[in-house]
Amino acid sequence: MLVTHRRLGSGDEAPREGHRTVQVHLTRRCNLACSHCYSDSGPRQSEALALHPLVDFLRRARAAGYERLSLSGGEPFLYRGLNELIEEATLQGWTLSAVTNGTRLGPPTRPDTVQRFALLGVSVDGSPERHDAFRRRLGAFEVTRRGLATLRDLGMPFAIVHTLRRSSFEELEWLLHFAIDEGAAALRLHPLEQVGQGQHLDAEALSPLDVSRAYLWALAADSCRLRVEVDLVNSERLRRDPTTVWPAARAAAATTMAPSFTQLVDTLVVEPDGRVVPFTYGIDPAFDLGRYDDAETLFDDPWRWDDLVRPLAERALREAAERTAPFFNWYEHLVEVAKRNGREVAQPLVFVDQPTVSVFEPR
């Protein structure tokens, strides 16, 4: 999960230019074994990216136009090369963020390493009892809370990140006030995705009604003195302006020139096994762009990216336009479309301007 996504809005904002973000899942190693973990991370996992190829990959990604680096895991603060990685990334000019469980923010983690981040997202699953239950560790909540105190002492901005489940609605008000009391800069809600450990949580899966309820709750809560964000898309807004989810939508439909890397893929993801995929974690391997440890080949030719990414994005947009639910998780939708369609080529989009609104439709 990223901590650099757009803020929830009314739908009247100008089209975004894109995040230009590289999201790196450094390792599957974690000191917790959460029951909803999308990446199957845990104490028994050891898979991790090699430091020096990763530094070279980031150098080439920065030269290609990416600006923001978001680190995740597993637990990123357990990555053995983290201090050196942060040093190199800072020298390369990246804006740094990370998602953490908050338990490794004190010693032995160096304060100057923590302070290099522009923002940290700290995962909280609810009240102490519920948090500990989902983390499968008694006392995990209090350790995370001490981590939040460390961030305050260092003057570090942080967001509370919450995996939104069906049972979450019982505690959303509590969570909002907790985030305010702890001094968070934002509360980020990310719907549970039934992948990894989450595939076993059928009782916690969100219904379409739950999704709408979450969106409307976040919209109302955003008027409070804390910024509230939710990883959901307004279907009607997407139909009017697909650049809200894919910044290259209109350019991709019109241009015959070679697109840039960041136009095609505003979020580039490095998975723990080294695969580089577009947009979000868990995209079908048919859409792999390459590997992080072969960065020269990866960034050699944007036309090769175009052949993979454009069909996926256009198909996902076209299917999204046919959805009847008012709100949905765009990233989960992308993963589903990729899984169903593989490398199948989608028809290009044609944009038709109407007197009051711009719509898109398949040819």
C-alpha cells in the first residue's frame, strides 16, 4: 500500500498528473503474522531484495522521471540494508515514505534514518484488543503506540493506516479520535483485499453496500480537523474523467509518439521476489515489466511497456465504466482484470465530448 495517494474529494478536482511513485516491497520478513496480510509476510519468511541491484534500479527509475519512493514489506524497518538504502535514495533525490507496523521505530533503528522520511504510514487495526487479535500478538498495540510517541518526539509526520473490514464499522469513530489524539496528519482507509492471508477472511469481506458506507463516512469525516482518505473510486467521476485513475488515459488514446515511462505507469511496483509490475501489488505475471536486478533492460524501451500496459489499463477502464456500484476499489479491480485477461489486447478507447461532460466508451 502507498501512503502518497490522492485525498478523497468531491469529484471536482482537475485531472491529476500522476504520483510518479515507485513502491518497493523490500522483504517478506516481519516480526508479526497478521491475519489479513496481503503478502503472506511473517517471522518465518526471509525473502528480501538485494541492496546493490535495488540502488541501481532506483537510480535508473529516478532518471526515468519517478519522484516518490514508498517502502513496504513485510516490515521495512527489518530490512538489513535499510540505512544504506535510505542514504542512497536521499542522495538520488527521492521523496521517501513507508508503511510500517510501528514496532521498530525505536532502537536499534537510528533516529536519523526515521527522519529521512517525508511521511510514515503506521498500521492500526482498531482498539487495543482488536489490534492485538488481528496482529496475533498480545501487547502489539502498546508497542505500536510507543512507536507513534517516538515519531512525535522526532517531529515526524505520520498517517494512521487501517485495513477496512466489515467489523471496522464498529470502531471507525474510535479510530478517528485515536488518530486525532495521537497527532496523526491523516487517517487512511484501505479496503481489505482477499489475497495472501486475507483470502481466509470471508466474514470480513466488504459488500458493495459496505463500500458505499465507507466512502460516505470518509467523505463526512474528512470535514473534521483530520484529513481522511480512502482507497476507493467514485464510479461516476471515473466515467467523466478516467485520468483520475490512469493519468495517461487521454494521451494513450490519441498519441502516436513513444510515451514516457511515468505517463504509462504512474506507480511502479517492485514485488518481494524482484518482479516489477505496473500500478499495484499482485498484478498477473503476464504483465511483468521486468526485474529490478536487470534495470538496464527494464528501462531501455518504453514502447515495450506500452504493449503491455495500455491493453490492461484500457480494458480495466472499459469494464469499470460498466460497473453499477457507485464506489469501488480500483486497485482490486485492476488485479481482477489482469488475472482474467492476461495479455489479451483490448480495443482502444475513443473519447467523445458532450456539451456538459466528457465520457469515454469502447469503439
